Amino acid sequence: MSQSPFVSRPTPITNATHTQKPSGMPIHKYGRYEAVEIPDRTWPERRITKAPRWLSTDLRDGNQALIDPMSPARKREMFDLLVRLGYKEIEVGFPSSGETDFAFVRSIIEEGAIPEDVTISVLTQAREDLIERTVESLVGAHRATVHLYNATAPTFRRVVFRGSKDDIKQIAVDGTRLVMEYAEKLLGPETTFGYQYSPEIFTDTELDFALEVCEAVCDVWQPGPGREIILNLPATVERSTPSTHADRFEWMSRNLTRREHVCLSVHPHNDRGTAVAAAELAIMAGADRIEGCLFGQGERTGNVDLVTLGMNLFSQGVDPQIDFSQIDEIRRTSEYCNQMEVHPRHPYAGDLVYTAFSGSHQDAIKKGFDAMEADAAAKGVTVDDIEWAVPYLPIDPKDVGRSYEAVIRVNSQSGKGGIAYVLKNDHKLDLPRRMQIEFSRIIQAKTDAEGGEVTPAAIWSVFQDEYLPNPDNAWGRIQLRSGQSTSDTDGTDTLRVEAVVDGVDTVLTGSGNGPISAFFDALQSVGVDARLLDYQEHTMSEGASAQAASYIECAIDGRVLWGIGIDANTTRASLKAVISAVNRSAR
């Protein structure tokens, strides 16, 4: 049939409908980052297959960024945490900046707090008095690195130092020479000594000049077999896309001489919100080491987050070589030391990152757990022995010390899957799908009326009140005392049930082709017209004393209702399930 020309039709969406309007913001003030010409770049084809070297800057970069810098006790707590986690390179302070940092470095050396396989690092500017004080702080250390930096970026050369490129390069060269002289003078043979240099801000420095300065520093240090130099290329201010950051690292890695004796280190900040991606792509582009802080502490928008980086590797089956198995302890310690909270949506560590409120998410997660259990059982192994594959959960929360209790939480956005998950996980009740729908409506009415979240304890309380009359909560017309079933040779079951009906001790008798059918027949005598629609059961645990759960869907006086019974005896459990449904029909 043709459509009348007078019937209105909706207007179709076109590209023009979505045209954005100018913001009016002063975009003319900001220039674009410079692209790097590498037509044959190789990093896009690479994958990270092993952990990089890690250096924590929590006690230096992270500490100096705090509103209230750490006390000596909190510094020591953070240092001990980093050691427990497995970090082998830790920047412990800026000892020439003041007595507090100097005293802390001395305390962990003199108290023997530094394991022999851990290298501590200290930062200094390129002034002789500061270098001397910095090296002095390391006397007696087993393994130590002095990290020297100077600004090389054009804005710093022009505005801060008002010097030429040669002047800036000379600062780096002279500083390197002074570090070597004071190390020779102050440190004994018990100290394995290393050197790190950073051209700041690498992301703003011309590539050819950054290379020139690094090469000049290497000419002084003379890296070679058994004599490494760390060249750290800091994104002190993040300027470009992570892909351009990777291009800069590939260019430097290709053009450095003595590359095999250089540890190329990446130090991203998070000004553009892409520090994690920048660090990962830099590793793909040739970097050997990452500097950062737990949970992304650090100046302004923070250093790159070492927890997220390490857990990203873990989620891909790569050992980060850092132990994040108790992530809540790590978070709590970090929050104590920094006096700053970790966001509840922080990757891997936030309170809510493994939690689903959405009904569709909850349903998928529940089905994922069920499928994992089925796959493991089919292979005769445990769930921990097969590849993780649960929708919406990139890792098993249990692997970082989280219980499954927090995975699904119920509010007004939740559906049957989340509620069913809570009952199965906490109480071993695997509700049939239609019963899930029925009970979810009951919970939905509660959340709509009261708002907010419904805790697992509240879900269980509502479930008990709705389905499980017991001596402590004996609601309904009928309370079961005992039941006995006998089978005749012709297959007919005769059932005798002792119960309290409407407050009166009563004996109910009936017959049918099974105990449930016989019970329905017996209920006719007290005015209950019930018909079986569905029956399911399962054990709730293993062993001789295992409880059974029976679920019965009944049509009772024109209404369709579910009931549940729990008992060690399966027949008694099924009778309780019928009574549950019957009692609900009379409420």
C-alpha cells in the first residue's frame, strides 16, 4: 500500500546537523607540536613482551608535589613499601635541597634499610656546591646513582638562563665532570656508583640539540662495557600525542652512539592525560626504563602511574616483576604517605573499578563466571588454570586481593543478573532465570522507593523475607513439620505431611506420580489449587551433609509464583519450596 503524501515523516539526520560551532577560546595563543620525520618507523609493529626497568620517583618527584610533604616516618613507610613491591631502582630524594631530604638519605643508608640489590638515586642541579652535597649524602651506600639535570629547551635557554646552546651544553658537561670528581673523592669501594643525565624539557628541546648534549655528556662519562650511563628524556610537560613521543624516542635510540651502553629512560608527566600511553609507546620505540610514581603522583598533573603500567602488562600475560597482588594495601599505604586519596575509578586500584551496577553488565559478568566454571570443570582443572574470559573484567579481581563481593553491586540501574550473582556468590543459590526476573522486580521496587545502593546483606534479607519462612520468621498459612512418602508398585506416591495450617496442627494426605504431585493433591483439602509449572534443584555444597536447594514455579489460584526450599533431604526441600510459593500467594 502506498503511503499518503500527507503523513508526516521524521527529518533525517545529516552531517550538517552535527556541525560544531567555534568555541570562542583564544586558540591563537598556542602552537602545534613538531612532528618527527621517520618514514620507516618501526615502533608501531612492536609489542611489549617483557617488563622494562622501573624507577620509582615517589620519594622525590611525588613528594615535592604534595601539599604537605611526607614526614620522615611517612617517607620511610613509602620506601619500605617500594622495596616490598620489588622496585630495584628508587629515587629517594633531592638531598641538596634541604636538611630533611639529606637526613632521610643518610638514615636509610646508616640503618641498613636498603637491600643490596636495590639502587638508590638522588637528584641534583648542575652547581658544584649542590653536587658535592648530593654525593656526600651517598657515602656508605651499596649501590647509588647521581641524577643530574639541566634545562635545554628553547624557552628555558631564552627566558631562564639567557644563554646560547653552547652555554647550556657546557653546563651539562661541567656538571657531569664534577659528579665524577666528587664520587671519586667521597665514595669508597663499597659503593657501586652510577650516573644519570636528563636534558630538561626533552619534549620541548630540538631533537638534534638534545642528541648533541647527550653525546657531550657521554664523552665525559665514557660509557662502555660494564660502565652504563642512564640518559633520561623527560616529558616534564607533556606536549604531543603519544605517537609523536614514540617517534622522538625512536629517533634518539637510532642516533645515539654507544647505544648498547646507554639505558634510555622515559619520564612522562600527564599534562595531556596520555602519560601511560606515551610511556608504553616509548618502550616500543626503544626506551629501556620507565620513571614514575605509584598512582600517578607528581607535580601538576602527575608523573606516569607505575601501578597502571605494571597492571597493563599483567593483564596481557606479561610479568611486571612488581607484586601488585595486594592492591588495596598498596593504595592504603600510598594514601597514608601522600595524604591524598586515590580516585574510586582509578584503573585497577579504585574502589569501584571491578564493580558493575548496570543490569546488562551484571548479567554478562554472571554468565562469564558461570562459563569459566563450566569450562574448568570440563577440563578437570580449576578456574585459575584456564585463560581468564569474563566480560567487563579485564583481570580476575582475586589476583589483586579483591573479593568477588565487590564485583556486582545493586542499585536502581541493576537487573536480574547482578542480584542473581550476589545470591549465587554469597549464598550458593543458583536461581532459575524466571525466578531471577521475579525477584529482581522485588528489589527494583525497593530501590525505586528508597534510592541508593542495596547491599548484599539487604538483598539476602529481602530474599529470606520473601521466600524462606522459618521458625524465626514463620509467616504464611502453612509451616511444615514432617513429611513421609511411600511408593506403590504401580508408581503412585502417597504422601503424609504433618504441618501447621492457619495455626492448627493438621495432617495432610495426598497421592500422585511423585512427592510434589502428591503434595499438590493434599493441599486441595485446605483450599489450595496449585499446579506445577517448573521444578529445578541443585546441591549447595559437596559431601554427605550437603544442603539441596529446590525451586518450584507454580500456578496458584491464577497467579504464577516461585518458591524455594533448602534442606539436606531433597524431598523435604521440594515440599518446602511448594509451601514457600503457597505462602507467598496468601500474603
